[in-house]
Amino acid sequence: MGSENESGSENESGSAYDTGSAYAWLCTDHTATGSAPELLRLARELEARGDVRTAATAYDRARMVAPADPEIAEARGALLDRMAVEEHGILFRYVPAGSFAMGSADGDPDERPVHPVRLDDYWLSETPVSWAAFCDLMDWEPAPAGMPREQRKRKRSAALDPSWYLHEANKIRLQYCEDATVRATDWHAHAPRHDWVSGDGERVDSRTLFGTPRRDDPRRPWAYDRKPMVSVSWQDAEELCERLSTGEVRYGLPTEAEWERAARGGLPGHRYPWGDAPPTPERCDFDRFDQFAILPMRRLPPNGYGLYGMSGGVWEWTADWYDAAYYRTGPEANPTGPDRGQERVLRGGSWADCAEAVTVSFRMSREAESWRKGGWGAHMTPNIGFRLCRKGLAPTATP
């Protein structure tokens, strides 16, 4: 998105900025170079004129140059908050256009070589999508039923109904997506509204037969808003994106490059969204394989773009096919991954993974099979989810 003002402005030394040229430089140079005070001045001038998208890119560059400067951090944070968009009950955080160094020289072979990537601006949902939000936006039966409404009306045939696979995925979600659950148990215990019929016709509720799952507040109503949806296929995520998209605003899964830039939070060259310090329970939901639970999505601090859970929590689908050698051949501007492949890229690591898997550059992939095709996909685990990427109209700027 080009600058809205091409006439230029004066810097502190009296020379004129060509804001169009400044924008091109800001977006194409992925190194942390430049004068932080002049970048801050340019960003403030652009913001005052209403060119908020270019201003956000200038603020981002200023923070790259001087990440500890409190004045830059405050001005940048205030504008990024203004640029946030709430649609469909989801808050989308703004990621400015710009360049960054993608990959890691110290990671696995498929994370190399480190290479410059230039991206246009976009918005990313503040958290992964919850099970409750998915069902609501798809107009499905609300969780914990979690089924398309038409499935309730359809008569079962002799052949295995595809909805059986959805039902199996829901068994996993029942255990891991409930807001107050602190440890998953048998899925039957997580169906509190379900009655079971004994051989003599007596109706018995789930708690009598299977006990009650541990919850941090047993009095809280059962809900599915605070934790990410899991066991979701790539195809189901894409189906939601298509349903929400319009001629003016498009939703999709982020590309692998968009995901990594957003995960870095504006900090170049670091291993994690917060820097190079190793993960801890106060920073990241990871290394808890023996606890059988996901933390609420907003429990831990967000990164520099206001995004929660970019490391740990759940693996997140991206739009790209996986290719271990793609970094050597992909384009520098807005890469979208290979044209074909067998598995889709997942990023971010999860609550069940070690520190090495929750870096901003670690790559993983899996096949996915939609339940609609009657497939038991490799996505049917309690640690795979997704978040939405938004592209389109920006908020109205007020100079």
C-alpha cells in the first residue's frame, strides 16, 4: 500500500523527505538501519496526515533500530491499537508492511538459509479461533454439540456417515477446549448434558458414571470461548475463511511468511516472540505433555503486535504447502509457498512440545483430511488449531 502523500516533509536538518521513497525504503530494507529519532519524526508526520499504514511501517522500523526506546514503543503501540479491527466478534491485530529476515541460521536444515522477505500489510486474529467462535461463525450447533445443523436432519445410510469423523474430533475438543477444565479425562465425563441409558432403561447422567473433570472453578458455566479449538483440519479452517470473505475483505490462513513475521512481533533476528531468553511457564504454554490441558489463550503476555500464543498453545495451520527446500527458491516479495505438495505447514509449537519446537522459525507439517470426505486426518490431535488472517479495508484515518 503506497503512501498517500508524495510531496514530502522536512526532517530536523531541513532536508525534505519524499514519503513515497521513504515508504519504499522502509518496506524493502530488512536490516535494522536508520536513525531512530528521524524515523520517529517521519512516523509522527505521516500519522498526523492520516497516512497511518505508512506511519505504522515507519514506527516498526524505528523500533527495530531502538527496541528499548520508550517513546517509540508508546507511539508505535498507540497506533497499532488504533489500527486493530474487530469483526465477527474477533479482534484482528495489525501487522505493518515491511521486510524481515525469515528463517534461522541455528535451526533445522529446513529453516535455512535466512533470507529477506517483503510483505504487504495484513491483520491477524489476536488469538487462535475458539471452538465456540467456530461453531457460531459456521452457523453450526453450538459447542459442545459442534455439528452442522443439517447433520441433525440427515438420515443415516448403511455406509459410515462422514459426520462420524467430526463426532470423533469433537470427543477431543470436549476434553481440551472447555474454559475451566484443568486436566482432560475420559471424553464421556466432559459431556455434562448427556444422559446414558442402562440395560433396564434407567437414565443416568455422565457425572454419575464417569465422574467430574477437574475445573478451576466448578461453579462456572461450561463454555468454550477462552481456549483454542483443536483437532481442526486445514480444510475446515479454509471453509470458515471462505464463508466470511466478501468482495472488500478477504479472510484466509496466513502464509508461512506472514505467520513468522507476525510471530516475531517486530523484533528481528530473535528465536522467540519476546527475544532470545528461553521459554518459561510465564512466557509460553509449552512442555506440559504430562498435564493434558491447554492454558486459556490470554493467560500469558502478547508479543509486540499484540498477538497471544504465537509460541506454544497450539500448532497453527498456514496456507502453504510444505517444502523443506522452499527457502532457497521462493520469491522475496509476498511468498505463498509451493504450488503443490502433500502436507501443509504448521507453525508455533504447542503445550505438549519442547522449547526447540516453539521458536518463531521452527517448521512442521501434516496431512489433513476433511471430515466431509470421510477421512481420519493426522490433524485429529489435541494440539492443532488455527488463527485467521484478514486483508482488505483499513480503519478510517483521522489526521
